[in-house]
Amino acid sequence: MANRRDSRIEPSFEGPPKARSQPGLSVSEEDRVVPSNRKASAKRKSSKAKSSRGGRGRSRRGLFGVLGRLVYWCFVLAIWGGIAVAGVVIYYGAKMPAATTWSIPDRAPNIKIVSADGQLLANRGMSGGEAVGLHEMSPYIPEAVIAIEDRRFYSHFGVDPIGLSRAMVTNLLGGHFSQGGSTLTQQLAKNLFLKPDRTLERKVQEVLLALWLEHKHTKDQILEMYLNRVYFGSGAYGVEAASRRYFGKSARDVTLSEAALLAGLLKAPSRLSPARDPKAAEERSQLVLAAMREEGKISDKELKTALSAPATRSPSYWTGSENYVADAIMEELPDLIGDVRGDIVIDSTVDLNLQKLAEQSIRKLIDDSGKKLNVTQGALVSIDDSGAVRAMVGGYDYSTSQFDRASEARRQPGSAFKPFVYMAALEAGRTPDSVRNDAPIKIGNWTPDNYGGKYFGKVTLATALAKSLNSVAAQLTMEVGPNAVVEAAHRMGIQSDLQANTSIALGTSEVTPLELTSAYVPFANGGYKPDIHFIRRITTADGKVLYDSGGGNAPRVVKPEIVGMMNSMMMGTVEFGSAKKAAFAWPSAGKTGTSQNSRDAWFVGYTANLTTGVWFGNDDGTAMKKVTGGALPAQAWHEFMVAAHEGVPVRPLPGTWKSTPADTIVPDDIPSADNNQQAPVPSVSVGQQAPAAQPAAPARVARPAQTVDADGFNMPADDGTTASVGHPVPPGSVGGPLKKRQTSILDILGGG
């Protein structure tokens, strides 16, 4: 214990600090619990210095920490955003049919209508133009479209992230939606499969379909499909339809400036259409040209030349009278082949050269005399002996009015209806040499005045028809009965309802120019009634025949001898009657017609080659200024027929008829009803029967004509009995019993 106690070392607090170096334990100033003031102050100073240096380090470390945390959370958000986007894509993608069932829908079928000689008349259908291969169309078209719509088309995979990002930035900076990020592939996907809804679902589906298109098709195939289906405004789908619509040419022949205009339309087809705003279309096309130059697609010289090209001016609608024919064909098409399920080609009967001649003859007369004579509209129909419509003009200008006055407008034919009255009389036993007394008459409450109040006394039926005498026509209608006249007109080709009253002699029942002209065709072809048609044949794009008119067998509707007599009489209309202005080198015949107050003026005439009808008037029925059938209609007919028969061998009209030696002819100096000359004549009292014959002038010269051999068509006998296929002839006597009329006829003058 002693040793242990002796060995213990006790701390010592005595002596100066240097004693601490001595062996044993000692306590320094730093070991004190409460240090001295001097040492504490020095420590505080040292601590402050260290704290200052550490604060600057912590500040730098804090800034990087914030940035690090920002990057971190952005990364986290990106992950969750990607998951959300993937979820949306999966959700909307799941609502779509399986990709294995996806296929390119058929393009809307195009209906190509060509003339008899193979020239394009029109394109119809949703597309309005045939599909054109990328290698066939003008190379400027795809270059212009890519330059302005999708510059990275050949490098992206269906979706362009760069273009999308650029569009987003531009829209954000501009504060409004000014650019779209859709690629051409996306636009095609939208046009092919989707509705134009601005929804997230539609956008997602558009992207998925674009990726599928890029996987299944080459870039050129995608571009070709796009250019043949995209909308270019004014009803034109595809580059071919647009080129035809705006430039009147195929997409194969489009110039650089025209291609730029087409490409510029894609941004806003309706608003930028040159048919609506030519200035806006031109300004947009200049932007396209600048984009093409920037992309190196064109040179500075090409740019300068294209910029100097005149601005395109397009009518607000399709123009050209051939579109009246195209519309009529489209009306007829469903009855021939039903629904159109693919591209088809229609071979029409129309001769485009004749069509242009017809259009020019109508327009020229209206341009020259329309304002002076108060005429605004005209129509022309020309039909050959087989019933094929060779030309049809339905109005002055198709671009301003698509209403077809040739096939849809029903107007009073006036005296142009009289041939059916005379034909019924001939079938009842009269002849062109039968004489009637042309004088003022009264039938019941009706007094059918001649045009201008002129009367000629005793005249032959041939003269009465040539001079378009209303009095004689009314007498003949009373003799054979209105029903016989209606039956004859329907048999010849009139389809409209006709009122079987005495006033029908003056053409008071309304008909269309097409049906009236078609009813004259049997006079031109020897007595046969063909089917009137616009279509010869319909084929698919690969040549499969869907329909062929085949000609058919036209039934005989009038006897050859009646045809001969009618042609002999109506030749007088052209030779010395009311249509002398229509005469030309070919043997021709016809009849003029003028309704009350010159509201309608007609001439329907024919050769052995063509039957052509012409009408002039106003849509609102206002009166023209003393325009008769022997004026503008006869002039238009003459101009058209002279051009149409150029170089064609002359043929006589069918049928023969010879006058007896005692038959007479009225000298050329006897005025027609279309003139203002007057001739004193005796009056005819009600019920008075005109004599059967009256030799009064030189013998009528028989005209050589070709007789058409065919089976007869049984007609009623002169005594009122019927043959095997006939109709009873009512007893006819001027002043006989009349049917009660629903409307007054006093306002109808009928003239020639």
C-alpha cells in the first residue's frame, strides 16, 4: 500500500509555466475551465476568420445544389411526363382498330367525260380529276409543296420533332397559333382516316397513323397519294383537278409560277383560292417561290421569271358550255351503271368542236344585240339522226349560271309547235295543197289573231305553215281535234304534259328545247324516233366496258309519205317563209316560233345530217324587243349549221312528195307573218268550211328527195275510223263544240 501511495503522482499547479516541462503532470492555460480574457479573445478572432472562409464555400455549394435539385426534379417530371404521354398514346391507340387491319382507303372515284373525238370535256366526282403519277406531273409541283409545307419531308420518320419544336416556339412568342408542326405524312393520315377535329385523341391517332404510313410506303408513294387527294379549294381535290380548275390544263403542263400558286393554296384553300381572292393567292405564291429559292430548288433567274408572270384570274365556277353536257350526263349515269365505285371513263356523243361553235354562236349574238334587244339568255341543242346529242348549250355563261335552259327550262314554243298540228292534219287525209281561208276567225270565246294582224285569204297548207299563219293552224286543230295533235306530238318525242285544247295550235303548252328539238328528228331521219342520248360507252380505268349504247332499233313513228309532205312544207319556211335568214347550201327545213310579246323566240331546223333547235329569251320571262324566231334564233342556227356542215357531202332530206299539176305555189313577194306588211283578205265566219282546193298560182316544183324504206305506222283514216294501230279522229269543224278551258287564252297571241 505504501509503495502504491508513494508511486502516485499528484498534479501540481505551482511554479511558472516553464516548470511544466518538468516531469509530472501540469495544467496549462488552455486546460482551464474558464480561460483567461486574453486567450478567449484570441480564440474568438480565429473562429471568426474561419467562419468567414467557410460561409463563402457553403454559398457556392448551395447554388450548385439548387441547380442540381432543379435538374433532378426536371428529370423526374420528364420521366413522369413520358409515362403520362405513353399512357395517353396507349389509351387512344387501344381505341383504334388493330394495325394489321389498316389499309389505304380507295380514293374518291373520278368520272372522266370525253368528247366523241377523245378530248376531255370535264371531270366529275369528289376528286374532280384523275390520279396523276408523281413522275407524270410537273416536277415543280412536289418541289413547291415540300419547300413550303415540309422541308424535311425526305429526312424525318413521319413526325418532325424539329419542325414541331420550331412551330411551338413561334406560336408561344407570337401569342397565337400561326404555324403547325404537322408533316405531309401526318396531313395525309388525317385526310385518309380521320375527321378534322381539333382534339388530343385525333392528334395522337394522326401521329400513330403517320408512323404506320412511313413504315408501309416509300416517301414518293406518300407524296403522290397526298398530292392526288389534298383539297386545293373551289371544289378541286388533287393536283389534276386543281390544274384544270384554275389553269385549264393538266397537272403535267403546270409552270413554275402555277405550281407555286397551287402549293400556296394548301394553307387555306378556300380563302386563298384565285377564284375568290386572286391578290391573296398571288402574294402567297411569292412566299412559296422564295422558299423554293432558299431551299435551292430554283435559280435566281427562274425566281425572277416566275415573279414576273401575270397573276392567275379564275372564274368563280367551272366555265365552258360543255359543263352543261357534263351535268346532264351525271344525271343520267346512276340509271345506267348504279353507284360509281372506281374511276370510270365516259365516252360522250358530244363533238367538242361543235360544242364550241354552238357556244360562240349564242354568245356572239347576245354580246352584239343583247342590250339593244333586251336578250340575256340563249340555248342550243343539236342532235344527229341516231339520237346522239352532238352539242348542247344551256345558257350564256356556265360560270355565272349553272341552270341548264336546254334540258330543264320549260317555255312556250309558240309556232314551233305547229308542225305537229300539220302532221296530224296530213295523217287525217289533208295534203300540203289543201286550201284554207286565212282570215279573222272566232272559235268560242277565242280569236286567234295572226302575228301583226296580217291575213292572206285562201292559201295552201304549205304556204300557211311556211308563213306561220295562226288562223289556219287553229282551223286544222279544230278539224282533227286537240287530242290528235297531242298524240302526234308525244309520238314524235315531246315528253312534257300537253293540254288538249284548241290553243295548243299556237304552242301554249310548255316544253324544253331538248325535247322539242328531239321531236323534229323523225322529220330528218325518215320517220324514226331514236333514243336521245349523251353517252356512247362507259368503261373502267383499265378498259372494262360497263355500258354500251349499242345504237338500238328506232321505231318508226310516222309514214314515209307523211315525212315527205312535212319536209316539203317546212322547206318553204327556210326558202321563202319566216326563216329565210337560216338558209344555206344544204337542203334544210324547220319552223320558227315566237311566244306572246316576244318572251320566247325559237327556230328548230334540220338537214339530213343534224337537227338543231335554238331558243332566246330571259330567265324572268320579260319581253324582248320584237325578237322573233326568224331573227336571232335563225341567225344562230345558220352560223352553227354552216360551220357544222363544212366539208360534209350534201344529202337531200328524206321522203318524197309531188304536187299535182293543179297545185299552186305562193310567189316570193307574198309577205310572211314575220313581216309587217299587210294584205286585205275576206273574213271567215264561225262554222264556215274552207274549200278543199284553190288553183291560184304557178305549179309547185317537186323537190327530189331520198325515200327511206321501212315498215308503215298505221294511222287513223280520213273518215274517222282507226287502222290496226291508230287513234280515232274527232270530227273537226270550225266553230264546233269546245272543251271548257281552265284559263283564258285571250292573252296568248302565238306568232311566228
